[in-house]
Amino acid sequence: MISAESRVRLAAKARLRFDRKSSRYMLLYPERGLVLNPTAADVLQRCDGERTVDSIVEELARQYGHERPAVEREVMTFLQTMADRGLVQAVA
Amino acid sequence: MSGVERPYTLVAELTYRCPLRCVYCSNPLDYGRHRDELDTETWLRVLREAEDLGVVQLNLTGGEPLVRDDLEVLIAEARRLDLYTNLITSGIPLARERLAKFRAAGLDNVQVSVQDVSAKESDRLAGLNSFEKKLEVCAWVKELGFPLTLNTVLHRENLDHVADIVALAERLGADRLELANTQYLGWALPNRAALLPTGEQLARAREVAAEARRRLRGQMEVLFVTPDYYTDLPKACMDGWGRRFIVLSPDGLALPCHAAHTLPGLRFESVREHPLGDIWRDSAGFGAFRRESWMPEPCRSCERRGIDFGGCRCQAFHLTGNAAATDPACRLSPDHHLIETARREAADAKPARFLYRSLRGVAAERQSS
């Protein structure tokens, strides 16, 4: 489970790539890929194994000028979905 | 917009050579006619042209890609182009030092096939003593920090072993397990009577895989690809003809799928003579079954036509003689009885008699085990 204190990183099999055709980031993994919306890309670019989920929320709330609770809900839901798909991991 | 979408994946069939002789190999039966392999320079150019077209995924496959001595160079160029590169291999022949070089060159993922969970069965299906070596290669893959995909092609002889295959994948630390039921094309079609499972077998295996998927969620991805002989709906073959994929044959033909060059009457161009982008956009072969204008009924008015794209053109041809027919896997196909007959025959268990992959193409060998 992903918690606010989790330090998160991309799974070994996943890699971010900027796609100049769509001007979006893609998350690539074996035989598949996700085209990311800008928010998703902002989150995943910060999944470096150093930052906690909490600090990612903090940064994005500031960057977007949005209320923190709303950003937190969105980021947590997204990261848990990605973790369930094996694309993001909490660092032990 | 030219109306032609971008391709996302280049399947580079670097060679049809392979030390294994798997009875369900997807290479064409006449693979011996395509022995004039592209050189390194041409492959490097093709990678650049593919990336320029929009390709982001590169599958290095074959045959056995390891028999090419320029893999390191191709991987390095793919990495420079920021392609996600997946090596699809039997693991033979490979030394740990060479695998470490692939890692340094930027290879993203390694997919190793095992034919079954015991050396005896696995080696019988592969026609080569290879199982123990494969396990060693899987261990190297993990030691060197690669993600590991374990792949097993499923059929009548190993479907009852799916629980053990899952356990093996867990023991090897696989990140992904691909349980792919045999597609009855290439060498698998003449071996269909020996390979096609029963519906009961398949249902049990699917349940085992589903349980493993739930239990291993977030830890190991468990994929189970159901054979279209039992779905009553056609598969979205290649996500649609000429829509997402380019397959490049060892001798340079750009194809919409692995077996498109086995279809009569279609012309496919070689990257030796044409830039990849020109072929993708303008080739008559790529255009033949693109979009919907080629579709017969019941496909043409079917609400699923944008989901399954009419199924597999090669299966349609190899079962009915007409590549433009509705895939017989579809319950709405007038030829669906061909599939139903094959299922009934699968229910009457017969002793397996395998046709092993070989250059001669016709040398049936009886199993003595």
C-alpha cells in the first residue's frame, strides 16, 4: 500500500519518455505504454525513490495553486493504481 | 493528418535462425527462404526511421536474436533513440558477460521463454536440451538488475502445469509472467491436433492464473492470453492491420504481422529499397486490410469491428483460403464450424505427434518418450 510517508519510485520495468509526436510524456513498459496527462507526468517525474508522497503532494499543490487535500486525494489514488499495476513501487 | 496513424512498436525479427526447434514456432514454415539477413548498417537506419515515424517500443526477436553478433550495437542505438527495448529470447546461446554488455548498452527488459516446468518436458517441446541453461540465464537477468519477463507458450501438454509455472516465475523473481496460449499459425498449425487443449483444461488454467494475478498484484504481472479457438470472438490481431505495429522480417520485408508474407497476392516492400516511412504510409500490402473498407459482412456492420478489426488475416487465410474472410474464430463467421470441429477433435485425446521446426519443413518425427 502507498501511504503519505512512502518513498516511491518507478518499477524497474517502467521508463518515462517524452513523446514529441503528442507532446506528452509516456510511461513505457514491456510491450505497453501509457500516454500521460500533464498531472500524471508531473507526479511520475517526481517518483525518484527520494521524495515521499507527502512531499510530492506539497510540491504539486504549490505548483498548481490548488488546495492540498484535493491534490493529495488525486495523487494517492493515482499512485495506488500505478502500484497495483506494478509500475510504481514504494521503496522498502 | 495523412489519415495513417503512427506505429508504436517495431518488432525486429533479426533472424529466423534458432538453436531450438519449438513445435509452435511462429516463424513461417518456409523460413529457410529468408536467409539473406539485413546487415547492421541497415538495421541501424531502420531504427532511426522507425523512431522518426513515432515508434517508441522495440522488440528484438527472431528466431533467436542472440545468434546475431551485432545485438550490442543495435541496443545502444535504440537507447540513444530512447526506444523501450525488449529482448525476446530463449536465452541460448548466451554468456553472462554478454548479457552485462546489453545492460551497459541500455537494454530495458529481458523476456526469457521456458517451454514447461521440468527439463524433460521443456526440452522435448524445444527439441533441445536447454531448460537448465534458461534458468541460469533468468538468474543472471535478475542479478544484473534487469526486469525479467518469463514467457511460456501454453497448450494441451503444459496447461495443467500453470500453478507450477507461476511458482517457477516467483522463484526466479520474474517481474512479469506471460502465459500465452498457442496461436495456431506458423508451426503450430500443422501441430494443432497435438497442441490444442480442451475447454475444461483451459478453464482450469485460466482460474489458476486469475488467482495468481490477485495474489501477486503489484509484485508480478500475470498475463493470460486465451486462445481464440475458445473465445468465440476473434482477437484484435496486432491491434489492427497496419495500425500500431511494424514487423520487420530478417531479410528486410516490412510487414503488418509476423506471417503477412505467407498471404498470397499481397506485395510487401523491403527496407533495402525503400525508407520505412514510405512503406508504412504507401505500401499496398499495409493498405490491404487497413481500416474497414476491405471488410465483408458480418464484420462490416458489426459493432465490434473497431475492437477486433475483423480478427486475424493470416488465420482467415490459413483456415479458409481467403485472407479477406471474417476470422473463423468469430462465432458470426460462416466458417466458424472449422474452429468447432478442431475443438471437438481436441476433446478426443490423441498421442502427441510433433512436427519439429526445421529447414526442410516437412520432417515429422514421432516422439519416443
